[in-house]
Amino acid sequence: MSESACHSSKASAAGLRVVLVDLEPWSVDRLDVALAEAGFQVLACVSEPSALFDRVIELEPDVVIASSNSARRDTLESLMHIGERYPKPMLMLSDAIDPDTVGDAAAAGISTYAVQGVSADMLRSLIEVTVGHFRAREQLQAELDSTRRQMSEREVITRAKCLLMERYGMTEANAYTTLRNMAMARRRRLIAVARWVLERGAV
């Protein structure tokens, strides 16, 4: 099966854009119709796992849909590569629920695992859930990264204050005021000034 086997959906341009991964020809045709009825646009069907990452970068789909029938190791590794380097909402469809495949799919970063043969309305709901789950996870990760960054910056600022207190006999309040005044005078962030002070070992 090649990309040409995947028909272009007559979906509205406003609909989410989908890339299908390594599905059987009969499954592609059926899923393509269901996606079009649900209001989505199929951009391509990628049959070679080695080409998947480049095609996702090129096409910039909103969602990637794979089949558990194609869940061989190289396909899952390609999906995992996308999840690590260029995260996208990913949905896996299966003829039956297989616990081992579900675990492998989750490890590859696939957001939703569902049984094939669903109606257009159900498919739309599955994709919306997949996108919603992905966005919620992204938001949670962004908040976690922000919290870690803030904690790291506070630690650096605290170390810079301690250095000033030890070197110049300042109080904590005076050390903080000194750092803040330096940041204002140089029009730099407080964390940047704190790092500079630690690098020089003085003001």
C-alpha cells in the first residue's frame, strides 16, 4: 500500500487535518469516508514507517491515526519519535482490545486507543477526545516546566543573595534590593543578574 492508495477527503478546510498510518487498503477506504462524513480532511496515508516523521513535519497534521494491525515495532518506534520530537495528537484503532498493544501504544505517546468500525459521529468524538487529551497533557507539561524553571531561578537568586550577604555583610533584604537595583539599572531580568553575580563572585 502506498500514499496514493489514500483518497483525499472532501472535508471542509476548516476541519482538522489527519494523516493515516499504515492501514490496510480496505480500512483506508472505509476510514477515509467516515472521516469525510465527520468533517475531517485526510492529507495522506503513510505506509512506510521510516517516512512517517518527515511526512508529519511536511504536512503538519492536526491528528495522526494508526491501526493496531500496523503496530509492528518500526511503526511504534516512528510514532514514538514523533511524540518525542514533534508531538501530535495520536489515535490508534484496533479490531479488538489487546492489552499488550495498548501498553505499547501508550509508551509510544498515543493518546487514545479504540475499536475500529465506529460511526462518523463516534469517530468525530474519538478524535475530539484525543485532541482534548493531548492539549490537556501539553498544558500540564507546560505548567510543570514553568514550575521547575521558577524553582530553579529562585534557587539561583537565593545563592546570589547568600553570596552578597557573606561577601559584604548585607542583610537578606539588602542583598535582594541590590540585585533588583542592578537588574533595573541594566534592564535585565533578576535571574540574569543573579547568574552574573555568581559567575563573578562579586558585584
